[in-house]
Amino acid sequence: MSPEVYGGRAKCLQRLIRLDMPVPLTVALSFDCVRDIAKGRMPDLSPVIAPFGFAPLLSVRPSSLDPDWGGPGAILNIGMNHERHEALALTAGERAATSLYLRFIQSYAVQVARLDPDPFDLPAEPNRATLKAMLDAYENETDEPFPQDPATQLAEVLRSMARAWDGTTARLLRQAKGAPADAGLGLVVQAMALGVGRGESGSGVIQFVDSETGEPRITGRYLGQSQGREALRDRRDAIPLTRAEGSPSLEEVAPFALRELLAHGTTGRERLREEMQMEFTLENGRLCILDSVRVPRSPRAAIRIAVSLAQDGVIPREEAVMRVEPGSLSSLLHRQVDPTAPRDRIVTGIAASPGAASGRIVLAAADAQAFAARGEPCILVRRETTPEDIRGMHAASAVLTVRGGVTSHAAVIGRGLGLPCVVGASHLEIDRRRRAIIAPGGRIFHEGDIITVDGTAGEVLAGEAPTLDAALDDSFRTLLSWADEFRDVGVRANADTPQDARIARDFDAQGIGLCRTEHMFFEGERIGMMREMIFAEGAQARRAVLDRLLPMQRADFAALFRIMAGQPVCIRLFDPPLHEFLPSDRQSLRDLAEGLSRPLSDVEARVEALREYNPMLGLRGVRLGITVPEIYEMQARAIFEAAVLAGRDGEPVVPEVMIPLVSAKREVELVKARVDAVASAVRAETGVAFAYRLGVMVETPRAALRAAEIAQHSAFLSFGTNDLTQMTYGLSRDDAGRFLGSYVEQGVYEEDPFHTLDLDGVGELLRIGASRGRQGRPDVTLAICGEHAGTRRAIEFCRREGFDYVSCSPYRVPIARLSAAQVSL
Ligand code: PEP
Ligand code: MG
């Protein structure tokens, strides 16, 4: 019986029967049969009913391919009518028989006849009077007596369940969970085990692991005189399964049943190769197993279960690796809002960096630093962030911006710092005058008020929401070590600071694939020196300022090399336009003029001169390296001196130097000549014959097209898919968030291309770049380091095209390692 034809539940029941478990007689209807029923072509039901014998009571349950896709609720006690009621009253007792009849009328009225549920609430006392009242209610609502023919009842139940599957809501819900548009529904018809009647009768649910942690633990409930999953719904009267203080338990009420269940649990785990949750019934002391589904599980439990099944030899390690959804790891790497807690949602935006944090609202980076200095957690709320905000972001517990998309500054830095971040909360207004934020519906939150940013869900909540800790346990590490055995795509981290590098190491990244050095120039006194450098007249004066920055950069790089202990570290030379280092408001300009001892008008003129209409396509990246070469020379020197220093007391370092925003071979030749010259000088000064690798960041379409000649001077090509997407589409990565939603809604783009790698357009440039790069230099190393790099789509692409590694933000490293294994298996 294939699950593709009959569904997962039918398949599972067949296996339970083969394992000799006490499953009541079961008949499965295929997807095709159910499709026919939905279209009004009811098959002859006599072969379905015949095996059940005379006057059976039946249940029908849904059986789709994947149980997570949902389906219509089970309907029990089909076949109850006046005659069966009288007969059952004699065998099971009057009260039990009436109770079963009432339950059936209720579910038939609500689920099959689709009547208003109110008149069909189950009465407190099941007796002939309440039964008559419910039968009358049915007749009043439908103008027909309650159907007495079991075959008619069954046909109507099957028809209603088949049609419910085709309803719009059901369809949308399951498609959201990944079901294909034509997903089928099977139905399982089963003889009822009564659970209501004489002797020890009742029903319950049992599982052998904890759904939250995945640890072995018998959990579940049992409820006497009940059916189906009532024991889970009616928690007040249901009793635990094993001995517990202050309550009777199934272990005492029916010890034999618990023993049998434990034995079936062990068999089920080994033979079904899964932790199952079983639905069982005791009918006058006799145990029946009605159904079995995968234990519902948190991401943490999913890992623990997969690892322990593999450690016990039940499944191979490869399968354990395949069973865990990589994206689900992110909830373990970060603090999360407790999913069971109430949520007072203020506004939603784009989930840019996962995790949750609460703190007081601050509207300026400087205030965030002040809060941090007092040890008070705060949330930095900005229209958008700029490099000037970096210190404030460092200091904040989370970041919220009104504008921007997944590759906006706030999002990139948030992910890099492991800071929960919601961007593009466009319905939020910042009212600077009132020093407040105004949420949809006019709710006002002032500076100092506490909010919670849920960067996993992309939501902002009022007040301090309860959160759960990150949980990196042994199972997590074991699973990832297995993933590493199976993958053939390397995973490095984008790391700018020692803190990033430590996280990268801790998550077993195979080096740093991108260190964005510009962030280092915003720290402490450095921004002042940068400004001095920008205002310096001529190369000589610039060099003098850069000489003061050199020891700081050297220390930055030495720290990274030491932490990475011999792993490759790829340092990208300075990239942003210089104007990002200059203040924009008048007061700061005045302060700057004072600091530089220059007239304000001079400062304003210089700022004006650096202004560009289109700075992202202006004087930045290698263009600065060519026109203001002193900056790259200083950085190259800092890198090489740091490599010598770190290599002296630790593993030898072979630094990688990367040139950003290249579009012409000559750019590489010029920079390479200068960097080589610096390397020779440092070798001569230190007497250490270190090696280094020079590479190019392919971020412009032209660099991809001309990769053959560019690669002649490059040991590696690292594709920066953020800029490459921006330039391929001609779409500003900082502004597109404003209208991309409407584009995706109208189907112009399938997805936000800054989020989901565009395999057609950008992908074609990547393929061209890779193949031409290899033509120019057969052993060239190929990598992707844009924000897409941590996604399964990009990793799959990299593997298919023979790239060597991806480099993603440190917190995505474990996810990328698991994805890389899954695409390799
Ligand atoms: C890129 O453009 O893909 C990249 C990694 O560089 P940045 O995001 O710093 O521009
Ligand atoms: Mg870039």
C-alpha cells in the first residue's frame, strides 16, 4: 500500500497491523476513490462495509501523504441508529449507548450536515430525554429525521470529508505547508473500539519522548469512558499514564495495558523507524491501537530524536541529517519569544535577523550607547541605519527600522552581530518631535518604553515578552558533525569583528570568507582619523593620518588571525564611498570644523564635493583603491604585518586579500602591483617569507563577463551577490523594499531577489563568471559571499556549478552546513 496512493495514515496502519499490533479492522480508500466521491461519483460501498460484518460502528479518518497537511476531522461512531442504540444498551449499558449516539449525532450534524453547532452541545447527562431533544433538533434544522441507514450515513460522511479537502481554506492552509496543488486525500474506515461501556473502557494517547526536548519520557493522558482524542482535550479529568503524585494513573488502573503499550512503543520505534504517538482505546479491558502519527516536535526535539534514532542504529546517520529542516536550527541558535505566551503585536515588518530581545526604545545610536553604558537593554529604532549607527547597533539588544529590505544595512549588520532585527516596518512612524514611535491604529510608544523585537517572526511586540534560551546541546553538535562528513561544499563565515570570528569558530566555520573592513573605521577615535584623512591635502598628508590608523588595523587583523588559528581569513579592502564617514547635520559639521581647526565653509565645501547622485555606483570599492591608493596600501601593510605577528605565536597564516567592486582587469593589475610591493617591503622588513592570496570580488556584471582575464590575476573569485543582484536588476538594494512587495504580489518577480537568489538572471552571470574564471585560471577558487550564500538554494547552486564554498553570516553557518549536507546526499 503506497502512501502516494492511500496516504500516510493508511500506510502506517498497515505497518502496525503487520507488526501484530491490536488494530481494529481497517479499510483504506485511495486518493482516486476520494476524488471520485468529491465529484459525486460514490462507489458501491458494500465491499467497504462487508468485511465489518453485521451492524458495525465505524470511524473515518483522513489520510493525506503528509500528516502536516491537515485534513478534515475524524468522524466516529458511524452506524449508530435507534436499533443499534437499543442493542448496545443491553451489552454496554444504557448510559454508554446513549452517550455514543449523542456524540455521533453531534458530529454528523456539525461536520456532515454543516448545521450551527449550538443546538448540538453534548448534554451533561446522557439519557433518553436529552437524546430525543438532540434528534428533534436535527429534524428541526433539516426537516428530515436523523438518517438511520448505516450505509447512507457512511456515504454522507465520506462525501463531506472528500469535499472538505477541496475547500479553499483547506487548500490554502496545506499549500502553505508545502503541499502541491493536486495533493490527494485518502480515507481510512475502521471498526470502532468503543472506549465507552462496561469494564475498564476509555481512550488515551501515548508517546515515548518529550515533544519539547526529544528526551525519552512517557507522556500522554488517559480518560475513562471516552473516545478518540478526548483525553487530550479534557485535561481536567484525564489521568497521567505513569504513577504520579496526587492522581491515579493508567499504570494503576490498567497495568497490563500500560505494559502492552510500552512493548508496542519499542516495536513501533524500531520498525517504523520513528518516534510515534499512539492513539489507543481500552474496550472492556482489551487494548486496541487505533492510530499512530509522528510525535509532534519542536525543532530541538526533532534533532534529538533524529540523532538518537541514528545512535541506536534504527536509521543511518545520512537519514538523521536529512530529517532535520535546516531553517529550523535558527530557532535554537537564538533566544526566542516563548511560543506559548500571548503576543501584543504592535507592527510587523521583514524578519531580517532571527532571535528576540526586549529593551527600551531609543531613537539615536548615541542613546543606545548611553543605555548600554548603564547596562540597560535597549532597542534602536531608526528610519534606516547607516554606517554611522554601527556603534549604536553594537550597543543595542535589537534593531527596528521603518525602511529597508533583507540586504539593507540594518539587516546585514544585524545578522552579522547576531542581533534580532526587523526592517521595513513601513506602517511605523517615527515622531522625532514627540520622541516617540506611532504604530498602526495610533498606538504611541515613547522613548524609554519597553518593546520586544521578534526578528524570527518579523514582529514587534509591546512590553517585555517572555523568551526561551538558545539550546546548543550535544545532539545539535553531533548532527552537524555528521553533516560535515557528508557535504562537499565548504562553509565560511562573513565576520568583521573578533566577536563574529569567535562565533564563526564556535559554529565550526571553515574560515572567514568576507571581512568587511570598513566597519573598523567607525569605532572609537577612528572615525575622527578617517575624517582627518578625508580632509588631508595630498597623498603625503593622507599617509600621515593613515600611519596612525595602521597599528589599529594591524591589531584588528591579528586578532582575527589568532582566533581563526590558521583557517583562511579573507579580508576585503575598503569598499564604501567616503561620504559615509562624514556627518550630515549642521551641529556635527560645526563640531568637525572645530576638531579639524578649519572654517565651517571649508568643511561644508568638502562634504559637498564628495556628494554623489548615485553613491553606490560612484567612487567606492576598487575605484577608491585606484584614485586614493594610500588607503589600500595601509590596509595591505596592516594585513601582512598582522599575519607575521599572529604566525609567530600561532599557526602560520596565509592571508587572503580581496578587491571589491572590480569591473576591469586593469583595476586588478594596478592594485595587485601595489599590494605585491607592500608584501615585498614587509617581507624585507620582517625577514618572514609569508605567502598571501589576492582575489577579486565579482559584484558587477562586467566582472562576471570578463572573468577570464580578471582571473589571470586572481587566486580566487568571490561573487558578491548583493551588489551583483542590485546591478543585474538595476534595482537599489536600499530602496527596493518600498515597492518589491507589490512586485511580488503581482507576480512580476516570484520572490524578493535580494532574499532568494535569482537563478535565471543573476545565476546566469554566476555561471558565466565561474566558467570564464576557470578558463582564465583552471585552479581558481570560486565562492559566493552575498546574503544569499547561507540559503539552501544558493548552496545547491554552488554545488551544482562546482563552487568551492559559501560564506554567510556567522549565525547562519550551522544552517548552511546542514543544507550543504542535504544537497550532497
Ligand atoms: C555583496 O555585494 O554581495 C557583498 C557581499 O558586499 P556588501 O554587501 O558589503 O556590498
Ligand atoms: Mg558588495
